[in-house]
Amino acid sequence: MKNLKIYFTLLLCAICSFGLVQAKDYNASYFGIKSNGTTLNTTSIQRAIDFISENGGGTLKFYVGRYLTGTIHMKSNVTIHLEEGAVLLGSTNINDYNVGTPNNALIYGKGVNNVGITGKGVIDGQGKEVAYNLMDYIHKGIIKDPLDYDRPRSNRPKAIYLRECNQVTVKHVTVKNAADWVQTYDQCEDVLIDSITVDSKVFWNNDGIDIVDCKNLKLLNSYIDASDDAICLKSHDASKMNENIEIRNCVARSSANGIKFGTVSAGGYKNIRIINNRVYDTFRSAFTIATPDGGKVENVLVDSLYAYNTGNAIYLRIGARWNKGRQGSIDGVVMQNIYIEVPADKPDAGYAFEGPVEDNPRNISPASIIGLKGQPVKNVVLKNVEIVYPGGSNPNYAFRGTSAKELDSIPEMEAAYPEFSQFKELPAWAFYLRHVEGVTFENVKFTAKDKEYRPAVVMDDVKNAELKNVQYIEPNKKGKKQLVLYKSTLKK
């Protein structure tokens, strides 16, 4: 009898425990949330999130259907789970969002912990429609918002914005058609973003993902196709920085940059690992680090990057734009096992919002590492790197020579927006370096498919450069001098 009582007691405990576990999954329909695509569910979804958070946390599950909503606020210990076939649909009415607040978004969270967005469903911001709806209100004077090139500056909603959140998980979802940056993780810690798809090319400034001053963040196994920078690390706070960031096994397509640090770079970047990624059809650089605002960049590894049909290969740049007296720096960047192809034609042709060709130089730009006078980029290694260029630059079309006068005439442009195209014509076809201290090229191959009037590599004010097994492949070069050193020294 005693053993029987123990058995029933344990069975009851098991049943109760199972009930508690099950109670943490909540069907959206329990809260009157409609899946017809026309009923506005903002209030119902918010009440569901609030209820789940207040009752110990859990998962709000959406099944097949279209769930129309405006801004919803994430709360601690809540996961939104979108089953395959479920679409969280952003309202096209701008008044259904938090207009007038910083970083307006469809899914918004600040200072919350243990939150998630998961499942094989879709978040569709309907960004084109909501942006034009917003512009209509602006033109009527109902909403005040500066227009940059007839684009609203401040009130377009992002798809996801999380600020100062810890223990964040975003997995498997598809995020599409944002009106602004697609997703931003701002000063968040312990973040896992895994196996997501971004397809957002319906309006301007559609950065695929912005990682801002985060710590311990992983972006893994994801596909990102955006009309602005695909994968972008930023630093908005001079007292913060992106630290311990891993970007691995991702594919990026963009009508701006593939993988980029900046442009806003107030604090900086430390311990960044970018491993086994693909970039293609990218108007600007496959990989770029820009620190014009006083931010510090240190201990960066780029390993196994493969880029095809990209407007520029690599661009590293120190500037002095909004630095407020602080000096930015780049010190300790290793780029290895890299293959990049640069085409003769416009690589993002066919995008709804193509990059502005009028800003580009007339001849194809080389990869570049450019610091400032007295403020060099330091300790950069390129190892096992191959970059293929179309060649065929035309000196009669646009010319930049390598005489002392011509090299000195290249402006510093420290306050300009940092892009590979900012200097217009550059004097090298493969790689241009200026104001650099400590650079190593090891097992590096540069190929021009057609004859070039320019040398392959130009170094201007470069100290302690080391070249090991560097190849220059160019048709009909006939003993042409491919390396030009100006105010520069090689390691002996």
C-alpha cells in the first residue's frame, strides 16, 4: 500500500509538471487574435504578450494565416513563434505604429530579457505601402518628418528593433519588406540569430541586419538580401562597442555593401570573427571597415570569404567625420582564405533600388586600405587571397598617374562619407594603400583579365610592408612594373 501511494504521488507530480510545461505554449486564437489578414490585431497580440510575461513566460504560437498588426512590444520571457504558413503582417497605416518615437518598429523591445522570435513563418512589414502612406501624411502636413530625396527620415518602421535586451533568440523566420532597416539589435547581449532569411528590397535604407554596440552575438547560417548594406555592424555610443561578434556561414546580397563595419562608428569593434561567408551581386564593397567617428577597431578575423560580382573587393578606412576630437583606429585585422571577383558591369543591375552609378569612378576601383596622415591603419594581414578584376581601364576616359605630384594630389577627404568610390580615380588596378603601418601580403594573387594602364599595387606612406609570394597576372604586361612605392618601406 505504501509503494502504491508513492506511485500515485509521483504520477500526480508528473501530470502537474506536464501541465505546467504545456501551459507555457499559448495559441494566438486563445486571445481572439484573427488570422484573416484584415482584422487589426495590435491590441490582442499585445495583451497576449503581456499576459504570458506576467504569468511566468512562454510562447505565443501563430498557426497558418495572416495576422495584421501595428507595433507590438516584446516583454521578458516571451517567444513569438510563427509556424510555417503564418505571416505576421505589418499594417500599412502609419498611425498603427509608434510614430514620433525613436526607432519605430513593428516588433519593438527595450530592456527585456529572454525573448525570442522563432519558427518557419514570415514577418512581412509591407514597407513600400507603409512608407508611401507616411509620405502622404508628410506632404499633407499631418506628420512632421524631414524628407531626404523624398524619403522620410525618422518615422519609417523597422521590422524588428531590440534595445538593451539580453538572451535573445531569433531562429528560422523570414523577414521581408521593411520600410526601414530590417532588424536592429542595439546594445544587446547574448544574442543568437540562426538560419533566418531576409528579403527586403522594397524601399531605401533597407539594411538587412544592423548590429549596434552588442556583446556576445552570433549570426549564423542565414541568407540576407537587402537594398542597403546586407550585414552591418555599427557603433552609436562612444562608451560602447561591438564585442565578441561571430558571423558564420551566411550569404549576403546587397545593392550597397556585403559585410560592413560602420558607417556610424563612435565606440568601435573588438574581437570580431567573420568566417565562411558568401557575398554576391553587391554594388559596393564585399567587405569594408569604416571608422570615421572616433571608433577603435581591433582583433578582427575574416576567414573564408567568397565574393562574386561585387563592385569592390575590400575597403578599410579611417576618417574624421563626427569624431569630436577622438581619433579612430584600425589595428589588427587578418583577412585570409579569400576569393573575390569584380565585374566590368554594374553588379546590382535589376534591383528595385540600385546603387547610384553617378557616384562611382569611371574605371574599376582597386581594393584599398587608407588611413589618415599621422593616423595610420596598423597591422593588417592578407593571406591566401585571390582577387580577379576585369582590367581594361582606359586612361583616355579617366586617368590617375603615379608621379609624386599625381599621388600627392589625391585628397585626404577625412570628413567625407567613407566609401571606396570617394576618391574617384585611384592609381592602382588591384590594391591601393595609403597611411598604413605594418601590412603583410602572403600568398596573394591579383588577376586582371584585360590589359591595364595602371600598376597593380601602389603604396603611399606605407611603413613595414611585407610581401611574400605575391603574383600579378595581366595579359601583355611585358615586364611592366606592378608595384609602386612612394614614401614607403618594405621589410627586408
